[in-house]
Amino acid sequence: MTLALLCSGQGRQDAALFRLFEGRAAPILDAASITLGTDIRAFVAHASEADLYANRASQILCVARALATADALFPGGAPPATLVAGYSVGEVAAWGVAGVWSPADTLALVDTRARAMDAASGPDDGLGYIRGLPRETVAALAAAFDCAVAIVNPDRLIVVGGTRAAIAALCTAALAQGALRAGAMPVHVASHTPRLTDAVAPFACALAGIDPLRPKLRLVSATDQGIVGIPARATAGLAAQVATTIDWAALLEALSERDVTHVLELGPGSALAEMARPVLPNAQVRAVDDFRTLEGVQDWLGR
């Protein structure tokens, strides 16, 4: 079995985020609580939707979820041949899951990343999506509305960033040009666009302040779809991603070329698993959120 673990980005946080972890992964969730500034389990149980989707909180929640899931599923560590990759902030989680940083350091880094993004972002910035148009068409439309392509997904699903008013106008224009669907997303920064250029240096400085370890798993970078062998040489790309386009479609193609047989999205949500299925038709693809228990996930992995 060649397993790929996918660490999710923002957009699917809810009160059930940590429902599978009763009595498990406590040190990671405790560390996440310290980073967040409040008990993370109580926070997700009682927070409003606005609080769950606030940029800093949502980034910490997503990274904590991936770290806790990996820890609970693989208490002795995942098999060394396992590939791990992350979508947007999920790549920070992927570096932690791969053992490049400790959980506490991973959470501290994502806190710095989120704060830097908030400081660089305009008050009305956000993301939207457009499905059904070629990348080149979306890029031209985005430029016309002072937006930018943020993430390229399979099946002509493009994420764009800009002000929320500009995104609304862009989506209207995209629908008029034949897009199948288009609309705003519950993300309140224009991630992976030049609007966040000022966030790159603070994140890069934080990355430089922590000595990385050699990955225990095969860490795949969204910067160039290559395996990260020496993390110190890849941190510049990780920092630059905050303000540059991510090609997730190319990353999934890279996983396909590595003969992956099983794909598991750590969550939250199942969007990455849904995108992976048509790209890796010969692989078994599931999301942790498809299961009722961690034992169910482990049983599936053991088949």
C-alpha cells in the first residue's frame, strides 16, 4: 500500500471538528488551546460561525485537526513511505505531520502566519470560486476586476482572491461567460494572491527561527510538487505561497504519478478527497469525516 495523507484547508470547520478524539491526542489539543488562547474543544462546541471562520482561529483549528488526527491514527508513526501534502494552510499542517516541527512549533508557526495575513489583508478581502471556465479565462476576468487567481483545482475549479465586492462582480461576469457556478467563500483574507505580499516576510522570519528536522514521511510541496528532502531549502517557497498561486491540480497529478493506492483526507471536511477521486481513479480515496470512529478509519487502512 502506498498511502497519501491530505491535510485540509479552511472552510469546513464546525462543532464536530474534534468529535473523534475523546481521550486521544490530548497533548496536541492542549498545545492548540494554548496557541488559540482558550480551550479548543470548548471553542468549537460553542463558537459562532463567524468565530469558527475568522482567519486566525480557522487556521489554528485546521492545523490542530490534522495533527490530532495523524497522532490518533498512527500513535507509533505512519509508515515512512507515506506521502503527505496540504492544501493552503494545510501545508503547514503537513510539515508538522511529517515531523519537520513539533506540534507546538507547528501551531506557533501557523499562528504567526495567520496574524501576518490578517495584518497584511484589507478589511474587505476574501476568496471566491469559479467552476467551469478555463484557467486563462478566469485569470483574464480576475485581472479585469482587480482580483487574482489563488488556487487552481482539478475540473476547472478556480479559487480567486480580492475584495469581496470585486469577487461578487467577478463571479457575476464569470457566470455570464458560461461558468457553471461561482460565488464567495467563507474565508476573509485574499490568500495566495499579491494582496498578501506583506505577510511573506514575517512568516519567513518565523520559519527561519525554528530548526527543522528531516521529514519522517515523504512530504510533497505545493510549491513545485517535489519531495521536500531538506526543509531549510524549502521554507522560502512555503512562505511565498501566502502571496502566490497554488496549483493543487498539479499536486494531485504528482501523487498519481507516484502510484498512490490509498488517499486519506485528515479533515476537516472531504473536499480534497472529492477532488482526488477523478485524478486518482485507481486509488481508494476516503476522508476521515466519512467515518463514525477512528477505529473505522484504522480498519479501512488495514485492509
